[in-house]
Amino acid sequence: MTLSRRSLLMTAATTGLGFVVGAQAQAKVDEKDPQAMALGYVDDASRADVKKFPKFAAGQMCSNCSLYQGKAGDAMGGCALFAGKQVSAKGWCSAWTKRA
Ligand code: SF4
């Protein structure tokens, strides 16, 4: 009986774990994605291509962009330009607009 109870608990634990693993987070924007490349998106603003995008200025990053949808302190968040995906809070792209 003890073994059966253990088996039942193991099954419940496994099922619960499967549920957590199955709940996928939103995909991260890939820098190599055609839209990301067109906008010059980078995961780290320090790698912004300043020759191609001279309007970049130090301090600009997704977390202080008006199109960023993440909360303060989040490592990643949504962006109005990349529906269904997440950008890095420290990222940047040429559509950056100062958050009001
Ligand atoms: Fe980041 Fe703003 Fe560009 Fe979206 S629009 S990727 S939040 S800099």
C-alpha cells in the first residue's frame, strides 16, 4: 500500500511538473529575425550599430522606450513592434522613442 501511495504521489508530482514545463514563456526576439535586423535590434544596447544608426545615444534602451511593455525591474518584456515576443530590457532598436 505504501508503494501505491508513493506511486500516486510521484504521478501527481510528475503531472504537475509537466504542466509547469508546458506553460511556455513568450519567445525572445532573435537578433537575426528579419524584422529585428531591419530595425537594428540588439539584446544589449551597448552593441547598437552606431554607424548604421547614428541617432543612438548612450542610455537609450528598451526599458526606457515608450513602446516597451515590461514592468520596471523585469529582464524582458513585450514590445509593440514585436507582437507575441519579448525584448531584452537592456536591448535597443532604431525605433526607440523616449518614454514620457
Ligand atoms: Fe526596444 Fe523600443 Fe525598439 Fe521595442 S521599439 S525593441 S522597446 S527600443
